[in-house]
Amino acid sequence: MIPELGHFALILAAVVALIQGVLPLAGTVRENLAWQALARPSAALQFGLVAVAFACLTSSFLANDFSVSYVAQHSNTLLPKPYQVAAVWGGHEGSLLLWVLLLALWSVSVALFSRSLPLAMVARVLSVLGLISTGFLAFILTTSNPFERLLPAAPEGRDLNPLLQDPGLVIHPPMLYMGYVGMSVAFAFAISALLSGRLDAAWARWSRPWTVIAWTFLTFGIGLGSWWAYYELGWGGWWFWDPVENASLMPWLVGTALIHSLMVTEKRGSFKAWTVLLAIAAFSLSLLGTFLVRSGVLTSVHAFASDPSRGIFILIFLALVVGSSLTLFAWRAPQVTLGGSMGLLSRESLLLSNSVILVVATAAVLLGTIYPLIIDALNLGKLSVGPPYFNLVFAPLMVPLLFIMIPGTVAHWREARLSDIVRELRVVGLLALALALLLPFAMGAWSLGVVLGLFLGLWIALGTLQQVLFRVRKPGRIGASFWGMHLAHFGMAVLVIGITGVKSYEVERDVRMGLGEQVTIAPYSFKLVGLQEVKGPNYNAVRGEFDVFKDGQFLEKMYPEKRRYFSSAMPMTEAAIDSGFMRDLYVSLGESLGGTPAQWSVRVYYKPFVPWLWAGVLLMVAGGLLAALDRRYRRAVNKAAQPA
Amino acid sequence: MKKFLIPLALFLGLVVFLAVGLKRDPREIPSPLIDKPAPAFSLPTLDGNKAFGPEDLKGKVWMLNVWATWCVACREEHPVLVAFAQKNAVPIVGLSYKEIQPQDEQGGKLADDAKLKLARERSVVWLQRHGNPYSTTVMDLDGRVGINYGVYGVPETYVIDRQGIIRYKRVGVVTPQLLADKILPLIRSLETS
């Protein structure tokens, strides 16, 4: 009964979404205020209906209702309760339902927090969101219904993929999807502005906080995914350049360009067409990511073969949404007025360079991601593009990007003088350079790569600190967005230093170990002192016990595990990680190599600076939140709304 | 007006590729080498004891699987091969293809013997992690053997009969379905013929 209720709610939601997508928009064309006024209540109603459907699916999971095919495939009576909830988005159908739920949540938030916007604008924005939602709901209902019954019911569920049974994975998809879906709001604002023909500073001001929040969620989601890969996959890597990761990185790169470009559009009225294009691109890449991941064309060929209708549906939807927006863009953008003039060297020109580099980097990642597909389509075989390509292409692009971050915050609008910028930044630059040249000696090995990475990180960190100090000394209230920007930039510096450190100084040992043996990565040594069988709720595991010594002094114990889940044959690695301020120690059990006494392959890593990666991401997230919550936006919105 | 159409044009090009990519199943490409003798080679093995060549398996039906540790698709294919190897149907020979890529940070500039050592280390570690389905693994560092076999991309799989003739070639990931429907029946018929 409950699954049918959920299914019914979902059908109603699709109807409401269609109404929300069509009537308010038609209302703006025919200047029918009553139709426009439908936007807000229909967004709220749609959210309510999708939430009911989502709650129904969740309750089916909690009730172990294995007569629902999706539940039977992704849950199990032994699965701990929190994971039964997380299993709702553990598969294709449920994750799409989560997508739609979050889209409805964003829509209803726009409806609630847009009191000061002109009604026609709200109607257009919510209509665009309604149309997107209609597409996704139609997709779920026609090809991916999570409420489909399995008759006769399965006696026991197949269990959630053990890889996903992890606290990190419980919150990773919702955060990432919040970011993906949030880009739809920036997109909807851009489309509305194009439709209304009023591409002005007010539009940029309205969409800025929404875009920054979406960017913040996306940052957090990607960070969580990376963190999860690091401690759950057991290889000690935190970024693999695989298609799913790239699918999330691309909207992030364009989103980063977008939040900077929106600032220029708001402050100076420039780059309007470019900013709109970025907004369209950011959401298009979110959709493309969904297509790549959900159609299975890249990650797993068999997933697609099982249901070709899914891939075709998303592709048609993608073509409709992106194609029509780009057509609208090509039609309307030529009428956009140019903004204020800008000098060859100015804050505008530096921010434009930032945008261009980010877009080029996105194109490089996109090319690497779909290259196998293109080769495939041209009948040249099936291959995979590995990390070497991405590292080779991506890193050189990041160097100028990171370098201009600081001049970009120092330069004056309109016309900047190189001599002014040099005077302001020369001390910081020289200090960063000196430290970058000297610090590697203290860390053990000197190389050009380390110096470059450290210089860029220190340059951003010191440049940011200097500007904060200058600003604090001056009188006047400092807005939250000022702190937000510099916090996020500082986070980037921490991240860059972290990546440099871990890339250059990590030590990896793969060894064969028996009880009582030890392996040393100076100054740490790891001694295998015990191997026990332990039982979990839905798995058995072997737990290794390691004594860790630093310079011969006992430091701590570490307990990596090798788990075997009842439901699947794949053994899972639970690495033991000890995090310090400057480094992680990482021990994971490989395979049992047999023998008496038992021998195991063991991976021991010394990973300096890994905690800096997470710290950098968290600082960026904090910066994004601060910037989005700036009171200025709410006041500015009020002011802008008065003449309308 | 024209320049504003560029994004649309680029996107439409992308859609065409995506659409073709969706429709196509180019994982089985007719190879000119089918029904031709498997090119001979003599390559160092992973464990380094001796060289290996196709003639060592003459009289047996066997599979040649081209892989590398940098190949993401291989990671996906690997469990399928490991499960298949446990059935002991035929020997599977691994061909480690261009393990050290020219742009490799660590190994790109090494001398040949140091490259081989690094490639062996990486391959051993990778096989320890993911399981080893291969009866033998040979190291094709410079990719010359791969060229002789017409390797398009990694992974690839070949079935070679008792007379040393290539009977089947698969470009891309081998799936359990493909093994059951195509490869295994082929092997059976080759073994009885």
C-alpha cells in the first residue's frame, strides 16, 4: 500500500511540476498575473508531493519490504538502520528520486526567499525549475520507477553495496546533489533573464547568493567523495580522475568561474553574455554528469546494455534543455549591451582570465572524460584515458590561475597600474618565494615541482593575509562576503600546499608481513602484533593489530580490517588511519597470502599533508557559506526591487 | 550573432558523439588477424625467470589479455577474469602493455632495465590487490608486441587455438555474459576440434 501511495504522489508531483513549468511562464507572456501567481504555491505543493514519495520509499526500506524490487536489490534485514536510510539513494532509481527531491527543495526555497523579487521574475525562474523537474519526474516514472513491485516478494534483500556502507557515503550524495541541483537555480535565473531580455546588474545580484550556496554544497560534496575514496577504497589515493569524479569536477570548475563572473556583472555590468553562458554551462555539465553516470556509457558498459531506454531518455532531455537554452542564448545575447569599459590590466581583465582558464581546464577534463566515447563512436576501439593525461593537462593550467588569484583581488576596477600591483605585492611575493625555496630543505627533498607548488600556496596565503590585515586597519564595517572570499581563497592556499606536500613526500610500502614482523618508514615503524577474527552486523572481518613506534618510542595501536560482507563475495578493505596536523599514517590489509604462520600483504603509507586537503576544502566551504549569507544581498535585493 | 552560435554548435557536436556512443556496440571489431597465426614474440615474464612466447602454449587453447595498471577499464574487467580463471577453463596469459607511459612522472625518464623493474613492481602490487588470473604475465614495455597484435586500446582479449591461430578478439571489457555466451562455447568447440 505504502509503495503505491509513493508512486501516486510521484505521478501527482509530475502533473504539478508541469503546471508549475507552463502556466506561470505563459502568464508572463500574456501578462496574466493570476497564472504567474501560481508559481509559488505549485512549487510548494510539488515539494510536498515529492517529499511524500521519498518518505514512502524510506519507510519501505525501514520495513524491509522486499516486495519492492528496488528495496530488495539494495537492502537487507541485517543492514544497520542508518544505512537502510542511506540505501534509499544507494541505487539508480533512488538517487534520481533524491535528485528530484532536492530540486523541489531548491524551488521551494526560491519561492520562499524571493519575496522582494518582481513577480514576473519569480514566475519565470520557478517555471524553468518546474520544467526541469517535469523532465526528471517523467524519467523516473517511465524508466526508473523505484516503487516497482517484485512478485512474489524476495525472502531477503541483496544488501547495499558494501562500498557504500560508510558514514561518508551517507551524506556524500545529498551534498553533491545539492550542488548539482543548485546550479539549476543559477541556470533558471539566467534563462529568465534571457527570456525577459533584462540582463542587468539586478539579475546578477539576485543569482549570486544562490550560486554561491550551490557552489559551496558542490565543494563540500566533492571533498566528502574524495575523503571517502581515501579511507574506504584502501589504496590511499584521494583523486583518481575517473569519469564520475570528473563529472562532479566540471560543474565545480565552471561554477567557480561563474561566481567570479557574476561579481563583475553585478559590480560593473560587464561580461553579461559570458556570465549567462557560464550559468548555462554549469548546469549543462551537471546534467551531462548525470547522463554519463546514469546512462553507463562510460563507467560501465553493461549497465547501459541492460536498459538502453535510460541513456536515450537522458540524452534527449539533455539535448532539449541545453539545446534550447543555447538557442535562446544565441538569439538574445547579441542584444545585450556592453558593460563599462575595462583596461587591459584591471580587476575585470584578471577575473576574465580566471574564467577563461577555468573554462579551458573544464574543456580539457571534458575531452579526457569523453575521449574514450569519441574514439568508440568513430569505431577506433575502446580505451581508457588515465591520470597521466589529466595531470599533464590540468596542472599547467592551474599554475597561472592560482598565480592571478592575488593580483585579481588587489587590482583596481576599470584600470589598474602594474606598478601599483607590484608595489603592493612585492614583499608578499618575495617572502613566498624565499619560503618556497627554503622549506623543501627542511622537509627532506628539494625539487622544482615542490618549490612551484609551495610558492603558489604561500603566495595566495600570504597575499590573502596581507589584504585582510590592511582592511582590518581601515575603519568601516567589514561585510561577511569579504571574510568569505578571503577565507575561501585561504582554503585554496591550504589545499594547494596540501596537494604539493602529499604528491611530493608520500611514502608507500607494499610488503608481505607475518606476526611479529615490522616495516619502517622513518621515523615510524609498524609492527604486526595480532590478527583476530571479528564479527560485524552483516560481515565477518579479520582485524590486524599494529603497534606503531616513532623513533623507537611506542606511539599508538592501529587496527585495519579486511571485511567480508555476507551478501557479496568482494572483500572490503577498512584502512586504519591516524591523522596528525602534518601527516596521516595509513595502514591497510591486503590479501591473505597463506602460509604458517599466516602472511598478509600489507600496505603502509606515510602521507604528509593529507589533513590539509580536508582543511582546505572545509575552509572553502566556510568561506562560501559566509559569502552567501552576507546581509548585503538581502538589502540590495530590497533596493533593487523598489523601482520594479 | 554568429559568434553566439558557437556554443550551440559545439554542444550539438557533443550530442552527436554521445548519441553515436550510446547506439554503438563497437566492442567487437573485426580484426584482420582473426584466423591468422598469432604473431610470435619472446618477452620477459613478470616473475623474471625466463622469456615466454606463444609457441610455449602450442597444442593448447589459451587466452591473451592485454592490460596495464594505469587502465581504469581493466580494474572493472579484472574481477570477471579472476572468477573465470578459477574455473581453470584455459590458461590466461596477461600482456602488460606499455606499463610505463612516456609522460609517467616516476618512470618516464628511466633506463630500460630500471623501467622494467618499476613496471614489474607496479604490476605485482596491482595483481596482489586485485587478484591474479594469469598463468603467466609478460611485459611488453615498448608496446611492439601490442602493435603486432593490433592493440587498439586496453583492455583487449584474444582467444588462440591449439594450432596458434587467433580465433577471437575482443576490444574492451570482457563481461560475464560475453564469457558465457560467446567465449566459453568457442573455447569448447576449439578444444574438441
